[in-house]
Amino acid sequence: MEDFKDKVVLITGGAGGIGRETAQQFLGKGASVELWDMDEEAGDKLVKDWTDDGHKVHFEKIDVTDFETVKKAMSDLQDRWGQLDVLVNNAGITRDATLKKMSPEEWKQVVDVNLNGVFYCGKAAAELMREQESGVILNASSVVGLYGNFGQSNYVATKSGVVGLTKTWARELGRKGVRVNAVAPGFIETPMVNTVPDKILEKLKGQTPLGRLGKPEDIASAYVFLASEQAAFITGTVLQVDGGLVF
């Protein structure tokens, strides 16, 4: 079913993990997809593979922590596609350490990507969507942004901040026909989680009623749903996709 035929979707951090799977699902539903990521090699390969399969997809190497770069890239996107229907603010990093050991540089790196980057991309996208009087912005939060997590002061602070941005933007943009929601994944099988010791992962599975870690497609499906007409009356919400994780 081509639920997103004639729709344009922008995914930050789109060259790998959850972003890549999200792109795959939107393409499968007929969308044109633009990927922003710092991994140029991976992005170019995805474009070749998906274009060969008949999809409409474009990649740009974009640093979301630079607002002027983001503004220029959004202008280029408008010239290229003529519209933007969905932004998935997916780009994110971790630099884990306890409060005692975390350096100011580690704090700033995570805030720059996970919070400033979301603000910059959301601000640029919202300007275009307000003109269109339509659009959907989807932000990547995390269950740890709701409950906290040992050794992740920087990451948790940014993911909590994303919740605040989401609820505020939903109020500000709703009358312009723009919906804004967040997805709060639990622990998902991605390279980011692969650094977690097996003992901790088994403990997390034990705290999850469904008895497993999530898969990238679980999160991608949530993004696709929230972007769809089936979610036309949903805005300002945070959808937890965590298998019922209990901290």
C-alpha cells in the first residue's frame, strides 16, 4: 500500500540503525525520502541500492549541530522536492559516563547533536511546514529520558528535553496544520546498544515483559504510524515503544 505516495520524508541520522529502517519502511509505502547523515559512504550506498530498486531517495552529508548548514540544506531540499511532509529527527549519539567522570566535552557533544540538532532541524522544517499549512515532525526521545539511567546524564537530559520541545511545538504549530510527536524507544538492537555488556542486556530483557530487546523495525513502524492519516488526531504525545520495560 502506497500510503505515502507523493509525500516527502526527511530522516536525520538516516544512514544506519533505526534511521535506515525507518527510511526503508517509508520507501516501501511510496514516499520520496531524503537522508541526512555524517556517514557519506553508507548514505551513498543506500541511495544506489534503493534507487536501483526504483525508489526516490537522496542523501546529503549534513552536520545537524550547525544551524546555518541545516538552513541551507532545508532550502536545497525545498528546491529539490518542492515540499516536506514528514521530518524524523532521529540523529543521536551517546558519550556515557557517570557524573563524576563525565567531561564537559562529553556533555556538550551529546547536547549539540541530540538536543540542539533536534531544535535546528525542527525550526527549519517548521518554517517550511507553516507555509504549506501541513506536515508532521517526529522526534526521537527515549525511555531513559522519562525515567533516568545510570551513567547517562548527558543523554538523559537531551532526551528529556526532546519531550519538552515536542509538547511545546505541538501547541505552537497545531493551528498551522502541523502535528508534532515523539517516540521513546526502549533498548533496541542497534550498534549503539551493542556496546552494552551482555550481562546488562540480559538484565534488561528480564525487566521487559515481552522478554526481548526491540528491533529497529519496531521503532520505524511507530514513526510510520504517527506520520500517517491514522494518527491525524494525535499530537503532543510521547509514544513509548519499549516492550513494557520496567525500571
